[in-house]
Amino acid sequence: MPTLSPPQTAARIRAEFPILGTPAGHTALLVVAADLLQSASRGGHPELTEHCAPW
């Protein structure tokens, strides 16, 4: 399966899950992002760690 570029992937996810555009969806995205950052800080998901670094 070919991978999609991030903007295409994000657009498809938002089209498939319109709830992400609601206040509850925004909160859910923030919770997931915080969880990923916490896990990465403890060594989890090493393949994603570089993408979690401050820019």
C-alpha cells in the first residue's frame, strides 16, 4: 500500500471523521497528542520521537 503525504492523509482522515472538526474532536486530538508526547518522552514509539520534537 503506498503511503500518502501528510496533507493528503490529514485531509482524508478529516473527511472520513468529520467529528474531528467539532470541539469534542479537537479535545480528543489534544488528548491523543499529549499521550503520544508523554509516551515518547519515556522511550515509547521511537519511530515517532523525531516527529514529536519541538520545531
